Amino acid sequence: MMYDIVIIGGGPAGCAAGVYAARKKLKALLLTETFGGQSIVSDDIQNWVGAKSISGFDLAKNLEEHVRAQEGIEIKVPEKGAAVKEIKGGFEVTSDKGATYQTKTVLIASGGRRRKLGVPGEEKFNGKGVAYCSTCDAPLFKGKTVVVVGGGNAGLEAAVDLLPYAAKIYLLEFGSALKGDPVTQAELKKSPMVTIITNAQTKEVMGDKFVSGLKYSDRSTNEEKTLEVGGIFVEIGSIPNSEMVKGLVEMNPIGEILVDHKHSSTSKVGIWAAGDVTDDPYKQNNISAGDAVKATLSIYNYLLKTKK
């Protein structure tokens, strides 16, 4: 069987694409390991448009229910796209289960995964004081002392996001100097709320039921130190889940898929991408969903033209 579209991913982008593909009566297949995307670990999301407050679990449930309510879309879960190759008339998608699916078009909405610290306590307190999205979670840390790990643009922007909420902010950088935008650096250095610590290697996330501290090593002296904090924002970059189309579409040096932001199309005719897997600078649920809608409508128009 030849599908009109195979959607890879079940986060906000993949689910938005699924809804629109079904409404356009496309023969659609959605492959996803799970529904919800990266935000499933968030206890309280306050910037998902249409909901003043929603947990990541409930957001995932709502997304899944919305897709499953559509007629005509086939859903395979847990099953994720593992490889895409070009064939005559379209593409062949191979899943992690070893199944193959032929399709006229592909929408990559596989998202990304946060680069982790890889230290004791990080996974234990994920969602219990350890956070990876300042835009989503900064309001939850009102009045608390927090630490942001990462001195690049992501870390600096996270610290700026936290300024209206946190009582005090520690900004930890592994190297000898911050790497982010100089203007943002200057803004943070002026704030009495912000303490910048360089040459800091995070060693352990500490706590009981919730984060209570962070242990780090001063790389210039090898002295271990502890910060008493109520929250830890890990901002050391993310890894796009783009391996399945490596060599097939153009990517930037960090593996993000390059897209035409007008249509969300990639360098390969017949393949579109949306969400955190792309080079869009704003990794946000609302933007991912909107870009996926744009991609699906573009795919619909493409299929209409190719039928002629």
C-alpha cells in the first residue's frame, strides 16, 4: 500500500499534522514511540495556548485523543521511524520494529532530545526541580533560588526568563567564560540577582523528594562545592532526532533539518519537517504545531499538483 503521507512523531507537531492530514482526507500513517513529545515530563505548562495550566501528561493525553478522534488516519504506537529512503514514486519508511511503509510524502516531526548532564540525581529529579525549558517552567520557581547550567545563548536566555520569578540565579559555565551573546551577558552581569560561576563542572543533583542542591567542581582548583537551590535548569543544548534522514536532506552542523520556513519543506522534494527537529530557533510547542499545520497544507497542495 502506498500512503499519501507518513508522519514521524507524536508530539505537538506530529499530532497537529495528523489532525490536518485526516481532515484533508489524506491516506495517512502516524508513527510514534509515545505521544506528547518532550513536554510530557513537565508538571505544569502555562504557555500552551488555550489552557491556562496543563500538565505534560494531560497535554499528551489530549493530543492523542484528538488524533484518534479523526477518521481515516492509521496510528502505530509504540513504533518510531528509524530510516527513510527514496524509492520510485516516493519513499520507504522503516520503523524500529523492522516494518516498512511506502509513501508519497514524509513529514519528519520527530522532535529532539535534551542534552543531559549525565550526573547522579538528574534523572531522579527530572520534573521534580530539574527542568529543561525555562519558557515553560520559569513561573513554577517563583521566589526560589535556582541554578542554570550552561553559559551559551540557551543558558543566558533561560536566566533572563527566570529574572521576573526567581529570588536568586546562579549561572554555571563549564569553560572559563560565558559563550552567549555579549548584550545578554551584559544584562545579566548588571543584575544583583545573578551570580556567574565559570570553570564549573556539575557533579551531582541533590535532594530528597525535590531538588535541594547542586554539587559542582571548580575546574581551576578541583575543589568541590555545593549550591543550595530549589531548581536546576539544564541548558546545554539539544539533540535533534534527525538520524533517520541523514544524507537524504540538508542539515546544519548540529543535525537540525534545514527547512524553507514558508512551507516547512526540506531540500528533498517530497519531505517536509516541523518542530524541534528543524533549524527553527524557537523550540516551542505552539510553534511546532503551527509549523506542522503549514507543512501538512503544503503537502496537500503538493499531492494535488502531482495528481494532475
